[in-house]
Amino acid sequence: MKIIADLHTHTNVSNHAFNTLTEMAGRAGELGLYALAVTDHAPSMPDSPHPWYFYNLKRLPEKVEGVWLLKGAETNVRGVDGTLDFTPEELARLRFDWVIASIHSITVGADRLTEDEATRLWLNVAENPYVDCIGHSESGAYRYDYDAVAKVFAEKGKVVEMNANSANVRPGNEQNMRELALACKRHGTLLAVNSDAHSIYQLGVFDTVLPMLEEIHFPLEQIVNSSREALLHVLQAHKKPIAARMAEQEPV
Ligand SMILES: [Zn+2]
Ligand SMILES: [Zn+2]
């Protein structure tokens, strides 16, 4: 199982991360990655960059250090109603290539949700047309009905993340992650395998996740960053203009 794009990474504009965007792209190039998504923390996180940073991402080239740069954000779910910390109007203006929606206890305002609340939260997020990917959702503190929600994520084309950093920052949720992956397998829900790197040393490191996906025989074609074809396909399906340029420059 090979991962050709890391779709969840932080640069030092989120100031608990350590490397510049150029350093991260340089490392991605060394690793032979095809694409890198930079997804810094959206404004409700204490270490988020000023909103201007996100508007200015458009000024950067599409390729940095030979790697396609997907300009994105890790947005924060603010509550059970699925509201994010960028409004739909802002997301329309920002035109991100990749939007992750994640629960962080500090921004969702609860250390724990009931299964019913967490299920409603993700079903509400699934309705948001700007969300591409569901970040590190396996935490037991926000356990949801994996089957019911994975089915809706599949219908809505949402990509569920298997986050390699979860083993470090949310230990003890390995069984939940496996159950979530199995639900995604059953429902044909797309997955992404991401490092959530906060430095060049974590970038492209997926070894806390890949053996589990191999063990459960997760279908490669359901992993959006397992091949250029799969990545282009999801970017096209999500109507990202960058997909056309990627396909034109390097037809698959
Ligand atoms: Zn996160
Ligand atoms: Zn993150």
C-alpha cells in the first residue's frame, strides 16, 4: 500500500508546528510525494494564523518544490449542529483545494459527546458542500454510529481520514479506528491516510495506520491518496479547479 499525497499537514503558521511551507514541500519532494495539502488550523483554534493567511494562499504557486500544493484548512466543528469556524460564504470566497472538518475539544466546547450527539454532529457536517474530508474522528470521547454515518459520508462523497498522528495524540482509540475503517469498507466510503504532520520529521509517516488497513483488506481503490488516479478522481468529483491542471500536466 503506497500513499502518494499527504492530505493533512501543518506549517509553522499554526505555531505549535515547526516548519515552513517551503520546508514541508521540500520534504514532500524528497519523499517523492505527488501532492501535499497544507491544512492549518482555522480561526477558532488558539494558534490559528490570521484569516488573511488563508485568503493569501491563492498567491502561492500550484506546485512548490515539484509537488502539487493543495491549499486547505483544518476547520473546527463548533457544535452538534455541525457549524464550522469558516462560514459557507467564507468558504465560497476562499476556494480551498482541500477542507478538513475536525473535532477538537477546545473548539467544539465539550470534552465528550453522547453517541447520539456525535452522530447528529457528523450527519450535519456531511450536508456541508465545502467539506472534503472528516479529520481524526475516531476518538472514543466523540464516538458516533459508524455505520449510519459512514453510509451518509459515502452518499455525500466525504472522505474519512485515518490519521497516523492519532496514535500519538489520541492513544487508545486504535480499536475505534479499525471499526470506523470497517464501516467505511462496508459502505464504500472513501478514506484518506494522512500524517497530520507538525514537522518535516512526521511528514509521510503512516505506519500507525497502514498495517491495520492491510489487515482488514481495505480496498485500495477506496483510498483517495493511494494513486494519482484516485486523487484526481476525488478532486474532480469535489469540483476543484486544480484537478483539471493536474490532469492536463500529467495525464493519468
Ligand atoms: Zn486536528
Ligand atoms: Zn491537524
